Amino acid sequence: MSLRARLVVERPAFRLDADLDVAAGEVIALLGPNGAGKTTALRALAGLTPLTAGSIELDGRPVHTLPAERRPVGVVFQDYLLFPHLSALENVAFGPRCHGVPRAEARRTAAALLERVGLAGHASAKPRQLSGGQAQRVALARALAVRPRLLLLDEPLAALDAHTRLEIRSGLRRHLADFDGATVLVTHDPLDAMVLADRLVVIEGGAVVQRGTSAEVARRPRTDYVARLVGLNLYRGTADGPEARVGDVVFSVTQRLHGPVFVAFSPAAVALYRSRPDGSPRNLWRGRIDGIERYGDNIRVHLEGPITASADVTPAAVADLDLSPGQEIWAAVKAAETHAYPA
């Protein structure tokens, strides 16, 4: 592993305690709700927030005792923080110059990096003359100019509009693929995380609650936050063979498990009925419509009752069923669409 860290930061009303391992050439994304500790973790890695306990190792060498300016770390801040009085070339050359590199060599390095990120023609431009996407690429070039072994990205696409974000996200992925150090990305956007990162690390309340590839996390969420992130209904229950009980609702599942489990299913798997459907009562419950909203090309119906759930149905189904808030409704999910896994 290029990066091995245990980050412990204690404050009067908050404690971060998280382990991170990142291989050389790997990108991990830190995800979590506001106040979870993502930015604190990033600042601790950068040396901008002191550790209360723990350690940070890069390529086997401890760096947590070094001041921020002596760590082999590059940072792209959310607002980029380019020096407004310097050109793009001078912004990128600033880091090497601070490390004692002669001016001519620093400028050659900066020019090569600007060419790498597609901005060779903007070397003399000041930050105010750059678009948001161009400023982001200058900030990335500046972070890479110090030849870091750890690259930290704090919401690097948050300041961009939707169209620019799509283009820059694709370019950023290519640049990260060429970086041979460890990369830690903080983002609120699950799409950014899934496109840019090799693995996800989810932090809630200052602790890591789940980690794995995008597919692993999406398939088996372990908290309500992660379930909402990947768009699944999630419950804790108790399994006994092919059945899992969640409160008063018994689900038939394809997995044969025993003991505490999570039960998850997609809102698109939920079917709604005005009256109780015929057949088995399993995976069936009666609820009340708490709200109705447009969700992409479909309509998302929020249900209260013995369990809360979201159901995605077509606008035609809403019209046919004459759905409205406060209405009593039956909901069902097929066993093949209901996934159970150990809690």
C-alpha cells in the first residue's frame, strides 16, 4: 500500500477515527453525509489538521510528524485557491519553486503539466480569465507539479455547472489513471465517486461504516445513508431460512440465512395495488402514501406503514391507480427482487 493511515482527530463534540489504505495508482473516494468527517480526514492527511492519535505512512515512511509543507502531498481544494495575481504557468510553477527548484526548471515542469491537462494555450492567463473547468485543471496541474506521492481532491467538481462537470469528470479520470501515487477524493456526488474511484469508503459519525468497490457497496448497503445513495430500500430484520421478518412484514427471499440480516430492494421492484392482490401474503404490506414526486422519467411514491418504502412507478400507473397523498395502498415485492445478506 502506498498510503496507510489511522486518523484520530478529537474535538469537543466530534471524534474522527478512521483507517485508510490506498495502493499506488489507486483512487479511493470518501463519501458520507455533511459533518461525517470527510474533510477532517482530508485535512489530517494534508497536515492542515493535527492528529490526536494515529499515524500516516506514505510508501512505508511516517509523514504525520512532518509539517504540511514537507509532506509529499498535493491538494486540489474545492475552490481551487489559485493565486489571482499569477498566471496559470506561474501558479503551477509555484510549488516546485517553493521546494527550491530553479525558476527555469520549474517553468518547464509547469509548461509540461499544462500541456498534459490541455491548457498549453492558456499558460499566460490569469485565474479570472479562465473558465471553471480550466481553473480546475490548473489546480490539478499545480498539485501534480510537486510530484506528490499522495493526491488529495476536495470536491474537485462541485464548483462546475452540469455540462462542464460531465466533460471535466471524464478528463479527470484520465489524469488520475496516469498518476502513480495514492489518490483520496472527497465528494458528495455518488456519480463522481463511481466514475473516478476504484473503491469507496463511506464515513458516518467519524467512523468508516462501509468500504468496497462501487458494485459491492451498491449491492449490499449497510446504512440508510448508503441505501439512499445507491437508491435502495433497506431494512434490518431477522432471517430464518427462506424468510426474513422486518417488523410485522415477512419477506420471502432467495437466500437461506439465519439471524440478523439486511433486506434490500429497489423502488422499481415495488408494485402498488388499490386492493389486496390475490396470492401469497408474503412480501406484501398495506401502507399509506406520504408523498408523490417526479423522479426522472418515473414517479416516486413514498409509503408509510409497518415499513417505510419508496416505489417508482410510471405516470400512467399513477393515473390508473388514481394515487394521491394520504391514500391507503397495498405494496408488494417479488421474492426474486428482494435481497437478504448478513447484518
